[in-house]
Amino acid sequence: MTEMGRRERKKQLTRQAISDVATRLFMARGFDAVTVAEVAAAADVAVQTVFNHFPTKEDLFFDDASWVTGPAEAIRTAPPGEPPLETLRKHYLTAIRQRHELGYLASWPAFSRTIEGSPALVARVRQNAQTMEDLLAEALLERNPKTAPLLARLVAAQYGAAQKVLEQELARLMPTGEATDRQLARATKLLEVAIDRVFEALCSGNWES
């Protein structure tokens, strides 16, 4: 490994360590009750080091940008001729399965409660959602320049609304407290069924089933 590679790896490890500490503190005490200085102290780094990796306190909580950028990237890299909503359905299913495999789903109810308890995080969720929709609309237009801008925005808004409802359903399905692998697998499967039904309704215009 080159010196540059070692430095980059060290930066990534430091970033991940700060993120892990921040997440633990936020979940335990609430986002608004924890200061960046406390995160820095718990991670044994300087406050400026925290800001070097995370420009704002909210970025410490939402440290994965793929939620915002992933749908647009999925559209840009989709196979030619694949319907946009089918691309987005597969993208969301893949994201849920990856969360399950990485063990993130077990903490989803607590993650959701932390957001609900902080006006700052609720505001960031709305901002992230709008950014995601804007990027997705741009990607839809890039993929098919003949698409009417209004249609691209409507498709992006549909996806954003579906994602919001599915995130709420995910919090509802996840077991509270310590969950077994079997419970998490069952909740994941139930969510996958919900995802298929939601996107089937979006594609067909059937809002009653």
C-alpha cells in the first residue's frame, strides 16, 4: 500500500470511528442533547477533526449520502430500456437487503425515534428528501431527454413519497429491543413484499389494492 493509500485508509477509519461514537451518543441521549465537543472527546479527537470529516452536526447523524444520491445513480446506470420505476424498485430492494446484511436494521426503530425527537433532524430529513428528488429528476431527464420535465419531477416525487412511507413501515415492522436474526429476516421479507406492492401500484396506477 502506498503512503497516500495508507493516509486515505487512516482518514476513513477515523471518520468511521467518529461516526460510530456519534451514533451511539445520539441514540442514547438524543441528538439535541449531545454536542460536537462531546463527540470529539468520546472519539478522542479534536473538535476540528470532527468538522474536517463532517461539516455540520447533522452530517454526523446522516453520514451515508447514498440515501440521497442512490436513486439518481441507479437511474443513470440502469440497463437500456428498463422502466424507471422498475429500476427504483430494484434499487430500494437492494438497499434494504444490504441494510439487513450489515446489521443496520436492528437499530432502525431507535434511529427513527431519534429523528422524531429532534426538530433539527426532522428539518434535515426534509432537506435531504428534496435534494434526492431534485437529483432523481435530473437523472431521469439525462437518461431520456425527451421526457417532459414535469413528468420527471412527478416520478421523482412519487418515489420520494413511497420511500417516506416505506421507511415508516420499516420502523413499524422491526422488533423492539433485542431482535433475533430470524425476526429481522422476517421483517425484511415483509418489507420486501410491501415494496413490491407499492411499486406495482405506482406503475399500474392502482391505488386501491
